[in-house]
Amino acid sequence: MRFLLSCLLISIGLVSSVPAETQEQKAEETEIPARSSRMAIGFSLETIQDDFGLELGVTTPYFAGEKMALRLRGGVAWANGIPDGKTKEDWLLYTPIRIAFVGSWAFAANKVRLYSEGGSLAILSIQDVSSDTFSGIGGYGLFGFEFFASDHVPVTYFIEGGGMGTSAKADKMIADPSLANGFFASVGLRWYP
């Protein structure tokens, strides 16, 4: 969490330290970078409440005036807890799969995209986390910042924070904790081929 907050503060400081410019330069900077309208492939590291995860995602080209896109994400996450019949903590694997609409409402200095994302999520149990392979469904929402270096660099960096809630329970762990509920944060990169 501290890392995410530090990145956000550094980013805001970098954007706000840009020197004053002419009206023509400001007009050029509000233009949307050309590559932002292409498909993107992303990778992220994330924390979902107390769980750790890795995720891959695909974003469609932006449509509706370069303001909306669809994003499909899937990955693996590890729940930390004590499995039934054991006495020590362990990390047990599960898979969150998400599909959502992305809404992009602003570009700051032609370098930072501000966006929100909201959609549905499903939890699949891979190991002995839950007695059901399909552990539960739910929803999520987030706000994100995507940092563009220049039009010649096909990779961007992003940070996101939000919340999610699911009906998934780890019923093969002591106390049957919930899976993928609460605050989450992610950092990663997107490649625009």
C-alpha cells in the first residue's frame, strides 16, 4: 500500500512540475496519444486484501470517442491461511477472472491517462481452497493512472486501486475465510503492439 501511495505522489509531483507553456503547446498536449486507441496487453502484480496475485489482461481498442474500452483479465492469486487438518499457514492457489468496461475521462499533459473500470469477476478454485471448482462470482471497481512516456515507446506503466466483493469462500481452510473481498491495488505495464 505504501508503495502504491508513493508511486502516486511521485507521479503527481512529476506532472505538476512541468513548466508553463504557450497555448499552442497546451492544445497539443490535450490530444490523446495515437497508440492509446490500439489494443493493449498488460501484466500486473496485485494485492487483494491479504492475498497476492499475478495477472494478464487484454484491452480492446478504445471506442465511443476514445472514451471506452473492454478489458478481460485473468491470473492467479494465493490465499494465505491454514488448510483444514493442518497446523501451519500455507499459500493456496485460486484464479480470479474479470471482465469490465473501462472509462477514460482525461489525459493530463498528454502523459497520464485517468480511468475507471468496473465489471464482473469469477473465482475458480485450483487447489484445495474450496470444495467447488467454481467458487463464486462478484463485482469490482477501480480507479487507475496510466503513464505514457512518448508516442515512440509502446509500453506504459499503470497503478490502480479499488474494491471487490465476491461470494467465494475458502471452505477447505480453517474458519472458511472469504476470497477476493475488500481493497485491492495493482501495479503493472501495458504493451501497445
